[in-house]
Amino acid sequence: MRQFTELSQFHLGDMIVQYLVDQDQQVTWQIYPASCADQATLPTQQNTTIALVQAKLAGDDYDKNFSNGLTMLNSATSRSMRLQDQQHVTQPDGSVKVTTTLTDAHGNVYTHYATWVAGSARLQVQVKFESRVAGLQRLEWLPSFCLAGISPFYGAHIPAGALNLIRLRSKWAMEGRIEQRPIEEYDLEPSWKPSGLALEQFGQNGTMPVRRFFPFVGLRDRTADVTWLTELAGQASWQLSVGRLDDRLVMFGGLPDADNGQWYVDLAEGEHYTTPVAFLTVGQGELLTVSRRLQSPVPATTKLPIIYNEWGTSWGHPSAALVHESVALLQDHPVDYYVVDAGWYKLVDNNWDGSHGDWQVDLARFPGGLAKTVQDIHAHGLKAGLWYEMETVGLASTKAQDTAALVHYRQNVVSTIKRRFLDLRLPAVHQYLQTKVVAPLAQAGFDYLKIDYNDNVGVGVDHADSGAAGLEQITTAMLQIIKDIRRQLPGITIENCASGGHRLTPAYIDATDVSSFSDAHETHSIPIIAANELNIIPAAKNLIWCVVHPADTEQALYFHLIATFLGRVCLSGDIRQLTAGQWAIIDRCLHFYQRHIQLIATGQPFRQGPDILSYHDPVGWQLSGFANDRKKLILLFGFNLPRDTVVELPVDTHWKLVDEVGSQPEPNDNPAVTIPKHAFWAHAWVYQKV
């Protein structure tokens, strides 16, 4: 058995970070809420130390436990690491950085960084590898984090059913389904002896980091009411795992390994490699409460500008005439931006998503060019936005034949049915985008840039040590381009979109001002998806579609408009034939939204209701919203319920109704509300504490 003693302990905000060392100077760690410190124990039933830093060098042994081909956890590289030093630095504002240095059997140096920013509720973790061996070494795996010791609140045995594994699933236009199941359903329990690694591993390969799953995983101790969560920065390929060999579980992940995700780097003596960031937290309470700790904080605000995007009107065929008709209407309503979406350039075969890349304005539809359209938008009191999908080129474009500018893999141009991909590492490509994207935005005077991305490069690209390492280079270059655009166009608002939510990760969320929540345009699952994503992105940065139609009933308008109150309003649809009554409902909802922006932006999200099985045909109800010490915004949605259903609002006599909007509920005793059957129904209330 391994014998652990405490190496160090840090009280960071409301978290305890505890580093442990065993009798052979191997280091591991565990974290837990400070409020539970008196319940936490050191591991006593471990035959193997799960090292703080995990890695594998080519030629070093894999572990046993039937894990070769599944994971590189506990390789001979990791097992050989020994503690050399640990330092910590406290900044004047109270921020703390803990640096732990280890060496392996070859003499290579590994540095583990754990940083806590004062006032935050998360750790930022990275690992640095430094080659100290003559000649080239191939580093086949270096995850960003490895968190052991879950859960520390039991002795030799964690009771069955005590722990749940948490993941967020995803597919196009159905993002964020919450999967929370007992660990035993994943076989994450020890066998009769510690021989045979239990492992649940998942991830994705390519440049759309949110596919099948978000790069997010957690473990919840239901008995102790403690949840551990981690989220990767998520630029491109990634891999996350939950494993168990002995008495406690471990979460680890970052870039994929060479076996599963084609990632490796070759390093000469003196060279180094640092992983992307992983974010870790631990806390008590509901998932929405703990997951919010992982998010970058949003400043208090009284402004969340309302956007109108014409996509749901033209569906890829905008024109100056459409813009003019629309802004003439919108100027009389509380809308701040007008965004021209895809298709403003010359189209081949009338196809918006096969023609982009040359970026030649279609003068037949925009006879005065884009500058005249911007002037028209500005003249009606709105700010102007424009769509680009700058990382790809449509197969019908001339640029698609410029193979020297395109991404290759295994010496072939990477091509999907409609797209090819620019190699953003090339100076010539940067100059091309400067000419075709940045300069036109500046010259026309646009205030807003929507960056879209509608396909995936795949498992790798050439001209890097490995295919997945090349993907990191490509996506790093794109994030740098975003920084360059900000520098050249100060004040511009930038939207992150990737066929909706395929890039809803910290790397892209934090690099941009707003993100498109989904391509869920014409669906009743919008409130479900938007509530799911509150686990990933602050409401103040999540842009939610509301596509209106002249045929919409009062009930339909309220349902789709109130759904946007779970984030930022993105109005769309053909507004030219709306009636005065329909406009009155839209205005009523948008004014309500504006009155409660600060609560939406900074309030604590909450959610109640039954699990809803189908997103295509939802049935059930959802109560969600935002709260602070003084106010509650309550949003109630009904999804085609088979019978009238009574829902109790989470308020008592200490709360007073001060504002509301929506379809009128059936008469009932307040605060009980009856949702009518066979309807997609919504209502919003604001209560204030008395």
C-alpha cells in the first residue's frame, strides 16, 4: 500500500488544494471545499500512486491493468517521476500560483502549474515538459491535468450509489443534454482486487471541439453534496477520462494521446512544450451553481444589446433592398444591431455555402456595395454587422483551387463535400484575410463581425510533428487573427459561431464578445438547450435565436421570445408582414428584457422540472431563470403536455410580484400556475423580496 503524507496545503478562496507525497517521493493531489475540510481524509487503500503529472515518452512502458490501447495513464514515464521542488507565489491582490517540479527517470523536467486568481472560484492548470536528453524525444501524451482522490470523504470504501459521473452531450442543434448517472453504470468501481483499470474515456478529433460531448466532465458525491468539475480550453482535439483502480477515482485529460488522437511532439534537448489550460473547481450545491464557478466572470451591466440577424428571412440570400425594408421597421423598436448573414457575396448556382471564400460582393443584390448598406443601417439608428466564414472556402470558389494556401493531410488537400480549409499558419493566408476580411470591414464601417465555421478539418494536418499538433497550430492562429482584428478595429463586437454551438468552449467564448448558442432556429427545444448551456457559458454572452413568422400566434411569439431571456436576444425572421398586434407582443417582451438585463447578466441561474426525453418532440415543463438576494426572474415553459399541469413557483410570502409578460396562465392560486395542455407555452415573472 502507498503511504501518503501532506506535502502542502493551500486555502484558495473557498477551496482546499492539498498536495500529497508517498514514501517514494511521488506526488499526487486532491481538492475539496473548505467547508468540508474536517471530513477529508488521505487515501489509505491505494496500491498505485496516481501521479500529479501524467505523461508518456515513446519507448517507455505502458501500464498493465489491460489499459494499453485505451489510455497511457500510469505509464513508466509517469511512475518514474519524483518530486524535486515546490514553490508558491502570492500576488499583491491575493492570487496564488503553485509550481511543482518533478523529474523522470531520463532526467526530463516536468512543471505543474496551478493558478488561482483572487476572487475566482476555479483553478487554472497547465503542465510544462522540458527535454533534458540528447537527441530527439517523442512525447506521446501530456494531459493538462490529473486530479485524483475523488472522493476523500470515506474510509476504505465508497458506498455504492454515492457518486455520479456528469457529462454534457451534444449534437447539431441539440446542444448540452445533461448526462448524470451513477459511476457503477460505467463500471467505475474497483474489482475484487486492483487489477484492471476501470475507464470511461471520451473526446473528439478535429477543429469543432463540441461534437458528441462538450470538453467538460464532473463527479458528484451525492452524500456529501460536493461536485468536482473540469473543463478544457478546447481549441481542437481533446480527450477526457474518468478512471478507477483502487479506492478513489481520478479525472484526467487535455490533448489526446498518440494512440487515440494522433497527438505527439518531437523535442530536442533544451526544447519544451506547455499544455493548453484546463479549468478545475469543486463546490457544493446544484450543478448550475458549481458549473458557474468554471466560467470567466461577467461584469455587472445594464446593457445587453438586442440583435436582429436577417438569416431567418433570407436563408442565405440577403440584399440591400431587404436590409432597407427591415431597418425602416426596426428603427421603431428596441433593437440595437442589424446583422447581414451569409450569402452577401457572389453565389455559384445560388448556393451560399459552396461559394464563399473569394468574398466578392454581389453587386446585383448590393448595388452600392457594403458601405452603402452600412450607411443605410446607421441612418436608421442601428449598428451594422456582417457574416464571414473566413477559415474555410467553398468548393465553388476560385480560392478553393489555390492548393498552396490550403490545409493538407497526408499530402492531400483536406476537402469535404462543400468546403476546403485555409492553412492559417501561412503568412500569405494572413495577408489574404487582411485584404478580403479586415479591410472591407474597416472600409465599410461595420460595428459587428459574426465569425462562422461550418465544417471540421478532421483528425490532423500536415507540416507539424503530428496531425493533432497541427490542429492546435491552426486554431491558435485563428485565435490570434481574432486578436489582430480587435487591434485593427477597436470597438468591434465579435460573435463566435460554428454551425451554432460547435465551438462553445473557453478558448472561443473568452476570445469573443458573444457566442451563438445553437443552430436551433425552428424548434421548440430552444429553452431546453439554452438552459443546458448555462452550465458552459454566461447568459450575458449566449446569443439565442427567436425566428418570428407572420403566421405566428400570440402564444408562439411569447414562447420563442421568452426563450431568449435565458441569454442574449437574437431576433430573426421575416418582419415585413407582421401585424401591429404581433409587433406589440415583440415590443412588450423586449422592453421587459431590457428592464431586467442586470439580473440576467449577473444573477445565479436556476432550473427545475422533469427530465425531457426528446428534443425533437419535447413533452414536459421547465422552470428556469436567474436570482440574486433581492430579485428573481422566473421563466416557465410548457412543452405539449398531455394534460393541464400545475407548477408551484419558487416564491413565498416574502416575495412580491413586480413585473410579468407572456401567455396568460390558467386561473389558479398564486404562486401555483397551471400550464395548459397540448401547447408550447411560456410566461415570465419578476419577484422582488419584501
